[in-house]
Amino acid sequence: METLKFKTNIKCGGCIATVTPALDNLEGIAKWEVDTTNPDKILTVKSDNGLTANDVISALKINGYNAEEI
């Protein structure tokens, strides 16, 4: 299992609700969470083999959110 971390602009529960379908349906994600209390709004993704940072970034971008791998 691999852990990917991203700085995002996902700020609140409403934002999380918006990205949930995209992240839940992204193949290779075992678990994900966003720390909205962190100033950088850190998205942590636990993934199985084959998932890339660009896959996550693209899925968020489609929904109007930015992510930068850290």
C-alpha cells in the first residue's frame, strides 16, 4: 500500500461531499481523507498498485479543485 499526500483547496464538508464520488470511484484508492484543519488542506490517499498522483490530481481538477503533490 502506498500513501500519497497533496496540498489542496478542499476547505469544508461541502467541498468533501463534492469530491467524494470522484475519489471513491477512482480505481486504486483504498482510503482517503482530507485534513481541513491543516492550513494546507492536506489530502491523504492510501492506494493500491497503479494509482498515480496525476490520477488523483486529474480527478479533483474535473470537479474544480486543485491539488499539488507534497
